[in-house]
Amino acid sequence: METIRGKKIILGVCGSIAAYKAAFLLRLLTKAGAEVQVIMTPDAVHFITPLTLSTLSGKPVLVDYFDEKTGEWNNHVHLALWADVILVAPASANTLSKFAAGACDNLLAAVYLSARSPVFLAPAMDLDMWKHPATQSNISALLSIGHHLIAPENGELASGLVGEGRLAEPEEIIQVLAAYFENVEKNAAVTGSFEENGALTAHAEKSGMLTAPAEGDGLSPERSAPSGQRLRGKNVLVTAGPTYEAIDPVRFIGNHSSGKMGFALAQELAAEGAGVTLVHGPVSVPVPEHPLIRSRAVVTADDMLTACLETFDGVDIVVMAAAVADYTPVETAAQKIKKSPDAEGELQIPVKKTTDILAALGQRKKDSQFLVGFALETEKEEEHALSKLQRKNLDLIVLNSLRDEGAGFGTDTNKITVFDRSGQRTQFPLRSKQQVAGDIIQMIIDRIG
Ligand code: CTP
């Protein structure tokens, strides 16, 4: 939390039942030493009073362009340029749609449009509103311009329905911010130009983003690239989901991989400006759509191998998140295998090894290419992960242990430990798959320079 000290944060609060959580969040932020300016949308004041938030922030809460009593103008440009980050929590469907469309009919939207700082969005809404293609397309648009999503959680919603849409917990939100500032400092330390007073100039220069007001009127025409464009121009191959190995026309050997981790990686990589080839096995969750993502559906390990080899020469980074079947039937029966009339009978299905795709890519790898593998283990986790890192000639390996609650297949969360070639071990807490994707990408960026 130390990295939050002294940071200037605009906390946008929208009209949502979850607005009450903004008070807890605000308290955590100020306790961590942040200077927080709260801006509420006009609807938000129906859910939590400005008085509560102004007391907790020690500053008047802003809602309108003008103070009706004094006639004073709340200068949205000045506010936007003041902030090190803009955090909107809760972000309503309405505000997300305004941000995505560039609408500007309230102070928060105007500050957002004038901002050059990174933007963190923590949505909260009913599950159907969250799932609606309109909201999802707004989210994709906002991710594609480099904003950070603090994904809503699954749980009981104000409507009584249960599902995705609950605002992330304040502790989780502040952790995301702390991790962000930590990375900014680390990057700046690498470039050697981070200023001790906590200014973000070094990161701003590195990512082409300005966080401090420009000289003069602060409206320099050299509007910089949004944050999160750090992989612009890089090509990345991501694999996701299981592979299915047919036994007969109706049965297959497969596994429980949902594809969610690989999809989150593809989405976050695209949000960083990378061109992503997403090769995925059979999945039931929606495949991410993004102008920078080109997806290719495959079924078997062999199909996935072919697709990966076709792409490999032209990519800078490979993230192999797919759970590829290790074995495939020696033969696929042309007709459905009938049950033996003998009730006790056993059925033997001869299988053979599939090609280890990652190991094959590791053998072909050029020095300029960066390979990331996953290791899902149930025992001797570290030993197995390190041996895979060596054996497959990887640059990073991401270890999941099925012994960790909330990690592994099907869940929306994951808990990872990452090892690099130098043996450095980095352990992360349980986080949403989207955030885990961000952590992995940060580790890649730190190492590819
Ligand atoms: N992998 C692959 N091709 C395979 C099997 C695995 O590319 N045929 C990749 C996975 O995508 C993952 C990594 O290798 O990135 C490790 O996969 P995992 O299943 O954990 O390990 P295996 O090497 O298959 O070893 P084991 O199943 O014995 O643990």
C-alpha cells in the first residue's frame, strides 16, 4: 500500500446501490496516504450523500460544473490533469456507455474526457446489464484504449439475483491500484529516472502518457497515447481452452479447461496494443472480440500444433495457456463404439502421446522470441514447474496448484506463482483472471524491455 502514499486520485462515484462501498474504498485510500477528490454523477447522490464522502476525503465533493451558490466553475480540465489516476467505483452501465461514446453531459464524464492519466473502472450493475452485448462492447472499447478493468465479482446482487455484477471489494480495488503504482515505480527504476518525490514522469515518458499538466494552458495538442499501449506493434500467440481427442463420433478425451485464463490474457494483451492470434479449443464461454484479436478455433492437439506452427515465426511472444491433451486415441472409431453385451466387460482404448506443442516451439525459438508456459500441478508444484521451464526452453512458467482454492479450471479467479529463467519466483495472491492476466503481462513486459 506504500505506493499509494501521496498519489492524487479522482474517485468517480456513479448511481448504483454499490455506491455505499465507495465510502469504504475512500477510507482505505486516504488511510493509505492518497489525496482523493471525489466526483459524483448527479444520480449517485441518491445512493450516498456527498456529505459522507466529503467528510471522508476532507475535500468538497464535486457533482456539477458550477457551484449553484457561489457560481464557481469546477474546472474539468484542471481536475483531469491534476490526477495521477482516475478510478471510477462503482462504474454504472450508463457511465461506461458515456465514456465509450465520448459523451460529456456531467462533470465526471467531462473530467474523464479531459484526462491523460490511467483510468481504472470498477463496474457494478445487475447481471443481465453486465452481460448485455451493449455493455460488453462498451467494456471492450474502453479496454482497447488501454483502460484498466477491475472486474465485477460473482455474488448476490441488489436485485436479489445471483451472478456477475457485484462491485469488486474495496480491498481488492485498492490492491489493484497499489500493484499498478508499484509497477510504475519498478519501470521507472529500471529506466533510472523516477523522481523521489513520487512524480510519475518516468513512466509517463516511457508509455507515452502525460500525467502532469503541460506548460501553458495545459492543453498541449500533443495528446499522448493512453496508458496500456506498451505492447503496440508486438505480435502475440495465445492458446486457450482444452483440446478434444475423438474416441468415436460421439466421445472424446478432454479436460475441464474453460478457456477463461487464455481469453483474459488475449484481451489484456490486445488492450496493451498487441496483435493477438488466439488459437483456442472447444469452449462454452464467449471468445473475446477485439479489433486486435484474430481467433482461430481448433479441436484436437494436432490441429492446435498446426495452427501454432503456422503463426510462430511471425510472433514475438507466445503464451501457451491451453490445456492440451497429452494423449490421443491411436485410432478414432468410425462408428459409435457399442457397449459390450458382457456387463462386466472392460473397454481398452489404446492411446498415444500427442506432440508437446510448447516444447516444439521451444526448440524452434529465436533469441528475440519470448515463451510463456503454464503448469497445472497437484503435487511437487515448484519442482515440476521448474523442470517444465527447463525442458521446454521457456522464459516464464506460470504455476497453478489445484491445491489452492479458487485456482485452476472453470473459476473466474486464479492464484499463480511465476518462475523466470533466472530462477526468480514471484507469488501472487488470489485474483480475478483478468488481473492475473495483467500480472503475467507485466512480468513479460519487465523482461522483454
Ligand atoms: N503443452 C503443450 N502441448 C502438450 C501438452 C502441454 O503445449 N501436448 C503446454 C501447455 O499448454 C502448458 C505446458 O505445456 O503451457 C505445461 O502443460 P502441463 O499439462 O502442465 O504439462 P505437461 O508438459 O503436459 O506435463 P504433465 O501433464 O506430465 O504434468
